[in-house]
Amino acid sequence: MRRIIIASLAGLLAAGCLLPSARAEMTADEIKRLGADLTPTGAEKAGNKDGSIPAWDGGLTRPPADFAPEKGYSDPFAQEKPLFTITGETVDQYRDRLAPGQIELLKRYPTYKMVVYPSHRTAALPQAQYDVIRTEGKGIQLVADGNGLANVTASTVPFPLPKSGVEVMWNHLMRFRGGTVNRWSAEFPVQADGSVTPVKRSEWWAFASALGNPEPNRLAYYLNAITGPSSMAGETLLVHETLNQVQENRRAWTYNPGQRRVLRAPEISYDSPGQGSDGLRTVDDYDGFNGAPDRYDWKLIGKREMIIAYNNYRLTDKSLKYKDIVLAHHLNQDLVRYEPHRVWVVEATLKPNVRHIYGKRVFYFDEDSWQVALADEFDGRGELWRVHEVFAIQYYDALVPWLAADAQYDLQSRRYLANYLANEEKPIRFGGPMDISRFQPDSLRRMSN
């Protein structure tokens, strides 16, 4: 495989990478910019010079008239025609707006393409979230060398004007996902020959700020129950995610119906293989990135205009079957929508004397949602190993910018993983009532009975 080394990224705005142990809160002048020349979450409100990226006008805050959750999320841009299509033959024309991983996928697979449409900046949050971002921004600080936060209770964008790479990552980790979420989805480890055994799961998320009685030092609670295939059905996973990961590491428990025991699971972190992924993703690959940032040095490269997957409402269509979406080598690219957007670029380099299977990772964060849009992941030799694409949508009924699905392509084994697909599952639910009792170790055994 061609050796791909991370070099300079042309057109990026330079930024420092030194990280103090604590960062001062936003100044009054910085706070005034939110909602003025910047969006309430810190993105540039204006469009770009050539008009290919529009100005942010508040985002998509109302469902289309034909929206019905049981049918998926109606595409408000269904009548639009593509602007152009990027293939392996034309990739060099667009190289300045693509990441190394995207270029490699286009060159490697003749059937992989990027169909590019007009850009729509649909990301929007509830007004209450904008208010708390301004209020708490006056005092939030990084602590423990960037591995924790202080003076934060409910903010979903702690650093709207980031000064370091780890601040951008904290914006991703804290971003708004509805407070509570109940999701039913399927994960597909796709072998080189196209064969696949889907893994289905039910998930419950609750962010500590959405619960009335969270425990100290908690960011979020996560509960996952596998419902298929039969060989895995009944396996459950519980995670308590902490705000200060040095003060208290992530706490995790698993339940295996064969053993009928609830066990502490400290291995559910970092580069351990993700549950149900057939080794195609790490635990911290989930949701773009999750968990403690302490094993990497985070360098803020700057902001860049790129073509990324965005407004992928077609991937939620419940008239589609999984066999229509999950193909050999890659997803059905006729169903994936790409648009020009601005992204923050952050380079994570593994620290000396610590372990992780990825020696370096380059993350591309959507400026409007702070969500990872794309990640290039390199092995210890500096070779591009995996390409992680995130297919974003705005859940307009809940005002949640999140993902419709993602795909992680393993270039070395020629396999890939498709995750979060829900076309044949129940509709996602945001904002429902949840009690902290659901997220206790004793609940794992009860769920499997």
C-alpha cells in the first residue's frame, strides 16, 4: 500500500499547539461576538468568498410538512440536483478541498464517488443552549493538562473561540445531543468479500446536565444492550463518563448472559476493540471520538474549507433496506450527500511512552456543530490506516445536529464498518425522561432477564 505521511496541509491557518494547564475564561469582548459576527456556538456567521458556503441564518429549526418519524427524516433538499461528482479520475481537480483519506478512497475503489450538492448550514440548537454557552463561557477552564473541565455544569460548547486543539475536542465531547437519547440501530462489519453479520443494539444516553441528581464529576451516562445476532444477544454495557478523567477514570461494567455476572470493565476505553465491530474500530472511535484525551498531544492546525458528508437525510429513509445501503467495499455512495463546509483541523499525536494503535489522528470538525465530520487515522509507522466518515444531519424536530450513520474504512484489510444505521429499526427518541437508576450496575442484569 502506498505510504502516506501527514505533511503540511495547504491553506490552513496556523495556530499554536502549546497547552497550558488551565485556560482563562472568555473575555467580555469575545462573548459579545457570539450571535454577532459569530454564530451562538462560535462558527463564522458569514459565508465564504466564492459563495459556495452560505452565511448561517439560524439553521434548520422546523420539520418539513411531510415529516413522519416512522418513515425517517424527510429530506428538505430532495429536489436539488448535484453540482458535480468527484471520482478517482477527477480527484486531482478537488485535492485542495479533500482530506488524504478521502483521496485514498477515491483512488482505491473505482465505485467510490462523492456526489456534491449545494451547501446548507442547517445546524441549530435550542435557544436555552445558546444562553448557557454565553453564561458559562465566562468561567469554564481546562484543568489537569486538558484532560478535564472546571466550572461547567450545562454548557454544550465550552470553548466557542478555541485556542488549542484539545479545546476543540472538548467542544465535540460536550456538544448537544438532546439531553437524553434512546436509539435503536445496527452495525455492519463488512468483510473484504462483502459478507456481513449485522449487530443490532438498543442504546440509552443521558447527559448529566439533563438529570436532576447526577453524581459528582459526571459528563454522561451510557447504556447499551445488544439484541442480535443470537450469539451476542443479551450482552450489555454501562459507562459513566467523567468530566475530569485524571481525577476519576471512566467507569464501565459489562454483563454476559452466559456468565450471568456483572463485571467491572476498565478495558472499555482507548484502543480496545469496539463491541460488535469485529476489530474494525476502537472504543474511542465511537461517535467520532470519545473518552479521555490524555494519550495524545492535540495541535490546532486551523480552519479549512472542505467537502464533507452533510445533510444525509436519505440515509434515514425507512423504506430502504440495509442491503440497499451496505455494499461491498463501501456504502452505497448514491445515497450519500456531500457539501462544501468549513472545518477545524486538529492533529492528535501519540505521546511518548503511552500506548495506542493509532500513532496519529487528524480530525476535521464541522464548525457549526463541533461534530467530527471526518478522521484520518495513522498507524505507528505513519501510514494511513483507517478513514472515518461521519454522515451528518440536523434532527430538526429536536434541534440536534448529530449523525445519521458513519463508516470506518480499514485500508489495510480492505474491510469496513458501517454503524448507527436505523432504517429497519424504531425511530430515535430525544429528550425523554430518564432516571439515574437506569444507569446503575444492577440494571444490567435486570435488562437481560
